Amino acid sequence: MSLIGGIRPPIAVLSVLLLTLAGITALVLGRVDNAGVPKAVLTSQQHFAEDGAIALRASIDESVTDLTRSAALFNAGQPVSGDAVLDKLGSTYQKWMGTAVVEIGSGKLVAARGETVPLTSVDTSALGDEGGLAPRMVTLRNGEVRLLSFALLSWPGKPQLLLVASNNLKFPGISLGQFRSIAVVDRSGTILSSDGIAEPEQVRTSLDRQEITASRKQLRDFARSAAREARQDPRSSKTPGTGGYQGVSGSLLGGRLLSEQSVAGYATLASPEPGEITTASGLGLSVVAMVKVAEDPTRATSPVFGLLAGGALLLVGGVAVGVLLGTVQRPLIRLFLESRRLTRGDLTRPVTVPGYGEAHRIGGALERLRRQLLGESADATGTPARPRGPRRVGTRALLVACAVVLLAWSAPLMLLLNRADSTAVVPQQLVNDQRERTDTLSDRVRRALNEGEVDLQSVASLIGDRTEPAAMDAVLERTVHENQRYRSLYVVDASGEVLARQGKEPRVVRSKRAADTSIRLLGHGGKEPVVVGTAEIPGRDGAALVGEFRAEFLNALLKRPGLGVVRLVDGKGEVVAGNTGFLAFDSLPDERLRDLVAATGRTLGRKARAGGVLYRHDGVRIAAAAPFTGRGPAESLGWSVVSWQPADRLAIPEYDTQNRTVLAGLLGAAAAAACLGWLHIVVARPLRALADRAEALAGGDRKTVLFPQHHDEVGAVTRSLELLRQQLQDQRRQQPQRGTPQRATGAQDPSPYGPRDPYGPRDPHGPRDPHGPQDQQYVRN
């Protein structure tokens, strides 16, 4: 028998699949999750910590890059004093807590601004070469930590100076909301800085003081756990194929206090590109974000549905398999045994004819052939009448009936049961996280645009009175290579004529108003928005430096996992950038999103603030919008960041149950389609063709040779019918020889062994049995 042939393998496989699926359904659909906090909340805290790590890493790297670039620009110009250097830095950048200029040879402090830079803990004599300029962390006497960045100031014939900038490890622009805290942790699990938790002595009541103390203790525990997790390799910390954040990240579950449970996410500071090491990623820092989540006492799960679904599948599957065994498999095996009995010459007993469909027709043909072998003519045996009533039900109809029975279990699971859109309880914490992460992302985009405009001002001041194109090209070329946010940099005069250019061809037409606005949005009506920054060159009578931001730069800022679809829209609500494909200057796809953007803007003198909602549009959606707020030229653009995602993609228990229910229904339908289709191919269709051939043979067709298509039960019956055809053919040849004179001399006698066997040479000792030993199992059955 063939491995895929026969009637028994499909039925056996169907039985095993249905039994396995029933067990899985009972266990998976009936599983009770006692964690108390949905997995979606844990994942959201992980993404929140990743946002904090990205913001801190970008802040540190940009601070170091700005200091180094500023020193390089000073070195390219005429020598200036230390006070002039710090005044210029202070007027251009407002990011450092303290700056200082130190003479490397003598260690003398030349100039200082802001808070006192902790130079006593740094050996300035060892910083004279490039290898000693790596940023380092220093702990002050009060326990606070400062990050020191260094850059060299050197001019020919002048003493070499060291430019030092001090900054804290606070998170820039992170929106914490309520009841959330965030901390920076080193490799040992020590908290270097934290936000969101007040000091115990700052509150009045003892109850609040105890709660704050417990929160700080819980944050320290999370910090130690995050430090241990951060030691593993990022490639082994995630499930293969998940991708996402380049560093180590995850979530932690803390203890319960009354009806609240502490949840934390952690993430290491990682470079944006795999395999790359930046200044911040080499410091070994991690970010821990903690929040207290209120448990829902009304949420309850029960294993009853899974047990009922599994039991129903056992019942339905038993009925389907029983129908296949009783009406398809058993009649076919009976036909096989009856056909074998006739080929061996046992013609005494009538053929047991099955009661339905093709098996009934083949059984009737075998009975007619038995009578013809006993000497009756084909006409005498009569023409069989087509079965009527229930006897007309064939194998295909039985397979369809079994499919309907199995689909009666699968279809409700796929389409009707456990629909979560009307019963799902979306945790409020997910809405809060969507709002706060969108607000953080909005601040990140605003800061990136402001940083670009500040860089333009710094480069414009360096160009100054350099009117030679070669000198201006050298400055622009170095800026383009050091900074990847610009697609094109060029200098225009008061009339709009381009004097020097680096990068790609400008996309906008210059005019005398090129320097009127610091940051503008151009390209309306085109295929791609063009964001342009302008900085006036001092002392050049209206000449300005113009930089066009790369569209990919803005799109990359919006790519954050777990936020769904993110769009950057202008003051008119038209799309400027996005994390997925979009049409430039298109409107938002939903009226509720447009209303949300309008509601979060400045209205009636109130300050703009981020907002988040939960609404229904093609299912339940979580959406948030956050306008640009804060200082800088980008704030005047009136732009907003909007994000939305369907709730059914989140790991919420009701949606998890719905997904598992649909999966169980799909698996049941797939098992039924595969096994019943298998039966139709190897049994039903060949059996229908065999019934027609058997009736034709019983009706007197002795010329058509019957060839088996498969080595299975239907093929065995086909071989038996072929042997019966040969026996009837021999019988007809021998009838004219009775009582007839001998043929003339030279005539050849017919072969004593009858006609040639189409399956091979005949055995002179008797007819060859074409069935072979592989069919003996059916005789034993």
C-alpha cells in the first residue's frame, strides 16, 4: 500500500488531529492568567523605558558632538579668549550646567560659566591627546553625578586649551504623567539620577511618606534586577526574529500594595545602528521606568468555555469519524473481500451488496458478474436500477456531511464566539502610556529641529566674513559630513542667489525673504514636504545659511515600537512625516483624530497639552496627540505628533482569548479540509469512476481493460474486476469450441492459458494473483 493511499490513513490522521485539537482547546482556552496585570501593560512599560533610553542616548551623544564641533569651528578661525568661547557657547547652546576652559600645560582655569565644573577629580594633564578626551562620569560630594565632556582648543603659537562641559543625567523632555518614576542606573545597579518620586521629607502626612519610601525601595530593587539583566548579550535577550530595540530591554513585575502592583520596564543605552558604539552606549547605563498599576477586581476568567469547546469537538469529531468508518471505510473493505472471493472461484454465495452510493453500485455489479461466471448471460442478469432515496447518497455526499458537522464546531469559533470588541476592558494605563509616549516623541522631534537650527547658527557665525566660495565650501562640506540631518546646505545672498552649496540640489526657490523665518515648511502641492532652516550670517548684509532637512531624518524620529501608526502634522492637520507610508500633505484618516489634534492645540489662551482617547472606529482604537510645546523656533510651527493603534493588536486578555478562539476554529477547519479533501482525492473520485466501469463490465463490456490508479483498496477492487473480465473473456472463447469440428491443418490452437495478462506473463501452473502479499491483511480482516 502507498503511504498516502488507502482509506485508513486519512481517517486515522483526522482522528488524531481532532483529538489533539480538543486537548489543546481545553487547555489553552481554559487557561487562567493570575498575573493580575495584562501583558500589554508590561510591554508598554518596556517601550516606555526604551523611549527614555533613546532620549538620554541622543542627548548625551548630541552634547558631545556639539561640543566637539564647536571646538573644531573655533580652531578653524582666529584665536579668541576663553571668555569669548564660553560666551559664544552660552548664546548658542543652553544645554550644559557648567562650562570651563583650562590651560592644559599649567592646569590654570582660564574661564568658567554656570555651576562649578568638578575639575579636581580630573587629571587635566592626561587629557592633552585625543585618546584622553572620552567623556566620563564624576560623583559630586552631595551624591549627584555629572557627565564631563572634553574638547581641545588649539591655535598656532598659542597654549593648548581644554574645553570642559558638565551636564547631569536627567532625561530631556520625558513626559512621566502621574504615579510614574524613571531612573538612570549604572552597571552595578546604583541609581545615578531619578525623576518622579519626591523625597520623603517633602511631604507632610506620614502615610504619604511611607508610600514614597516604599516606592523608592521598589525602584532600587528594580534597578538591581535591571542591572543583572543588562549584562546579557542583546542578541540573546529577545526571541529570535522579533528585532526591535537594539539594546537589552524587558519588563519586571513587582510586589502588590493593596489593589496596586508595581510594574517596571528597563532598557540599556544602545546605538541606533547594530554594531555601532557611540559615546552614550559605551557608558554602561540603563534606564528603569516604574509605575503602579491598579488591578481590575471585575476581571475574571474561567476554564469552563475551553472545557466545553474541547468536549464539543470530541463529540462532533466522534460523529464524523464514526460516519466515515461505518459508511465509507467498512463498505469499501467489504467490496475488496467480496471481489477477492470471486477471483478465487468461490461463486457459491451471493455477493453482500453495501447499501449506499458507489459501493452499492459496485456490489451490484459484482453480483451480476458472479452470476455470469456461473453461466448466465449479461442480458439475463438484467440492467441494474439506479438506487433511490437514501441509497443514492454517495461518498462525496458523506464527505460533505462530515465537513458540515465539523464546520458546525469551527465556524462559531471563527466568527461568533468570544468577540472582544464589546467585552474587552482596555486598561487605562495603556491610554496613559500612549499619551505620554506621544508627548515624549513630540518633544524629541521639536528638540531635533531646534538642534538643527542651532547648528545652522553656529556654522553661520563661523562663516562670518568668509566670502571666498572655496572657504565657504570647506565649512559646509565638513558640516554635511558630520551631521546627517541635512540633505542640502547652501549660502544665499540678499537677492536669493546661491553663493556656495554642499549636498543635493536645492528644492525650493530662494527669495529676499529667505532669512525671515528660522524654520519653514515648503513644498506644498508636491510629492515630498521640504523643511527648511535658515540662519543669518552676521555682517553679510542679509546673506543667510539655509539647510534643508532630510525627509528620512524626520521619518526615522517617529519610528517607535508599540505606538502603532505615527504621523507628524502641521498646523492645518496635514501630514508632514510618518513612521509608515503616507501621502504628503494628506489629512488624517479619521475625523476623531482631527478633532483630537484640534483639542490638544492652544485654545482660549490655555496651554497646549497632550491628550489620549479610547474610541471606536473599525474596532476599538487607542489614540493620542501632542503638540510642540517648549522653547525654540520649532515651537512656533504649531505642529503635532499623532499616534493611534487598534486595541486588538495588544496583549489584552479578552483579545488574547478571541485570538485563541479564532485560531482553534481555523485549525479545526484546516484539519477537516485537509483530511476530507485527502479522502475525496484518493477514495471518493476513484470510487465513482470505478462504479461506472464495474457497471459497464457487468453490462457486457469485455474489451475495456481496467487499470488501477493507486495501490489501495480501490485499486485492489479494480484489479479483481480486471481478473473477472479476463475469466469472462476466456469463458466466451471456449463456448464456440463445444461440438465444433477440428480446425484445418496449420491452424493454431488457442493458448491453453487464455488471453495475455496486462500485468505480466502468465504462470503456466495457473492464473497469476495480481494482488500480491500486500493485500493479505484485508483477508485477515
